[in-house]
Amino acid sequence: MSPTLIGGLVLAFGAGIGLGYLIRQQVASTRRSSIESKLKKLLEDSRQEAKEILLEAKTKAVKALEEVKEEEKARERELKKAEERLRDREALLDKKLLQYDEREAGLAEKIERVREIKAEVEAARAEAGAALERVAGLSKTEAKELLVKRVEKEAEEDLASRIRKLEVSGLEELERKAKSILATIIQRLATATTSEVTTTTVTIPNDEIKGKIIGREGRNIRALERAAGVEIIVDDTPGAVVISGFDPVRRHTAKHALEALIADGRIQPARIEEAVDKAKTEIEKQIKEAAQAAAFEIGAFDLDERLLSLLGRLKFRTSYGQNVLQHSIEMAHISGMLAEELGGDVVIAKKGALVHDIGKAVDHEVQGTHVEIGRRILQKFGVDHRIIQAMQSHHEEFPYETLESIIVQTADAISASRPGARRDSVEHYLKRLGDLEAIASSFAGVEKSYAIQAGREIRVFVTPEQVSDLEARELARNIAMRIENELKYPGEIKVHVIRESRVVEYAR
């Protein structure tokens, strides 16, 4: 390589280095200018933002200062109002204190006047006493002695009356004890009673069924009446057919048969006889189940099956609207409790009560009273003679031979006379209560009256302004005497006359 070429290359290399240096300086200067411009812009933006923040802070400060001033003004107004109220209250208190002072002065004058009047009254009383002694010709001591003698005489009469009353208290105490025992037993037992009549209603889905029940030329209805032994009443009553008959077992048999026929839809003489036979079987089953349930309930497990069949028929028998089987079960429980209280044979009493009306199961088929019929039935099935003795006297057709017979008769009266048990009893019960209240309300000064304790007690409220305490005693005696004269009732009726005065005052 020639020196000239080498010198050219070195010169070119040096020129390149210088050119590169110049280019780097130019780039660095451009970058420095860009950075400085950005810094200036940021500084300007920061200054602008600071101005805005400062302006906003000043605005908020001015607003807060205005709100504080407004709150201070409102508080000043409230304080002024409170001060005015306090001034008004102080003025009112001063006025009331002045009134109290005036009232106190007036009361002092009145007290003094009352003392003067009291002194005048005492003087007048003394003068009147002296005048009375002169007129009566008796001294004060003599008058007192005369009054004491009169009071002693009246007290003697009252004491004699009390002695006469105490002479019969023994019987009254026994009667009260008996009533207490009965009341306790009645409260221990409560049984619902059913109400049935001599007709049974069968519900039908529509009136078209009535034509099927009657049948062509009345064949179906005649076949049903002949097979069941009842009368079928098909009238204009919508949705119902009535079965009539005095024998409740037959009525229920006909009801079951007719319901089965209606459900099946095939109503014809041959089908009717089949349905009646099935219904009889079903009713006999119900009778047996009812009798077994009754015997199990009272603990009579040794009764003859044939006797139970007759007993179950009482499920469909009623007496004055009271179901006879339910009545017998209720009596059995009452008899057992009475026997426990009185020391009798509980088992005999309960069994005697359960079968006491068994004659009613066939009294329409056999001649005689239901007591006599039941007695013969029990003798036929070899029932213990003590049970027969217990049941045969419940209507006093036979003498009372044992304690259990009296218990059964008592239980029968309790069950039958319970309010609501029988229709006629309810009517008499309500009428007696109404008569009691009417008698009490007829006296002057009576505000209201209530008959309670099943008519054994009546409470009479009087107006205190019209009737004094002494008049209240006299009113009670008059009401009791009028009840005795006008009403018929068992036992006794207690009359309460209540006079009440209420005074209400308020402490402020």
C-alpha cells in the first residue's frame, strides 16, 4: 500500500470522527432543548394548577365562613327565644305564687269560719240534748239504758233465729256435702251428645237420581221400602231424599243401602235386595264395634256377646235428643266416681249404669216398660243379680235394694238434667234463668242482674246513688222472698246484691 493511500485513509477516518462528533453534539443540543421545553411546560402547568387550587380553597373558605356566621345567627335567635320563654315562665310562676298566697289566705279564713260554726253546732247540740231530756222526762243516762235494752231485745230475737237455723244445719251440711260430691264428679266428666230424630237424610248428586230411586211405576222405591222396612220420601227438596221410620237401625240400614245404590248407579229391585242385605251386615258390624268400644271404655269385659249386640243397638236410639249409648257411657263414668266417693262397688255401679237402658233396644218389639224389658233380658243372659238390682231402680219402678241402685239413679238424673243434654231441658233451663233475671230487674234501683252457676246464684248490681247499704240488704231479702213465692226450683238460689261506689282523683 502506498503512503498516499494510507494518508488518504487516515484523513478520511479523521474527517469521519469529526463529522460524528458534530452530529452527536447536534443531537445532544436538540434533545437538551426538547427537555428544557418540557420542563418549562410542566412548570407552567404546575403554576396554573396551583393558582386554581388556591382560588378554589379561597372560595370554599369564604363559603364555610358564611355558613358559620349563619349558624351563629340562628343560635342567637334560639337563645333569644329561650330567654323570652324563661321570662314568660317566670312571670307565670310569679302569678301562680300570688294566686296561691291569696288562696291560702282564703282557706285560713274558711278554717276559722268552720271552727266558729263547729262551736255553734256543739252549743246547739248541747241545748237540743237538754231540751230533749226536758221533753222526754229522761236523763241522758236513762235514755242510753233504754236504748241498750231495746238493742238487746232485738239481738235476742236475731240470736233465736240463728239458733233455729243452726238446728237444721246438720241436714243442710249433709246436703251441701252431697252437692259437693256431685259437683266434683260432674266437673270430672264432659261428654258430647248427639242429636238424632226419626228421619234420616240421604244426599244425592242431582235430582235425576230421584227418578231412578222411584223406578218405573214405583217398583224401585217399593222394593227398597219393603226390604228395609222404612218409608222413602222423595219430594221437591233439592239434593236430598228423606228416610222415615221409628226404628233407627232400619233407617240407617236403608241409608247405607241407598248410598251404595246411588254410588253404583244400578238401581233395580234385584240390586236393591242385595244392597240392603250388605247394609244390614255393615250395620250389625257397627253395632258390635260400638258395643265393644263402650264395654272396653268402662272396663266391662265379661258381658255376653248377645247382650253386647243389644247394647250396640242403642247407638242408633235417642231419648229427648240425647243418644242413649253415649248417655249410658256417661252414666257409667259418673256411677263409678260416685261409688269411689261413697264406698260402693265401682264395677257393679258402672255395669249397672251401662245396661240400665238396654230395654230400649227392643222396647218397640217387646211389651212392657224399658226397665222391665231390660230386667228380663239381663235375667235371661244370667247377669249378676247385683247388676240387675243396680239398674232396675233408676226410674223408681223397683225399690232401692243396694247403694249401687241409688248411685245409678243419681247418675241418670245428673246425665239427663245437664244443660244441653236434652231439648226440653234446655228450654226449661233458659226460661228459669230468664225468670230469675226478670224478677231481680223489676225492683227499683237495680242496674243489671246476671243468673250464674246454672241458675243456682244471681248477682244483682244496684245504683249506689239510689240504694244505700241498708236498702241493699232489704233488697236482697225481698228478691229472695219473691223468688221463693213465684218460681219452682230444686235446692236453693243464692242472691247477691252488689253496691259499688268508685271515687277517682288525680295527683299532679
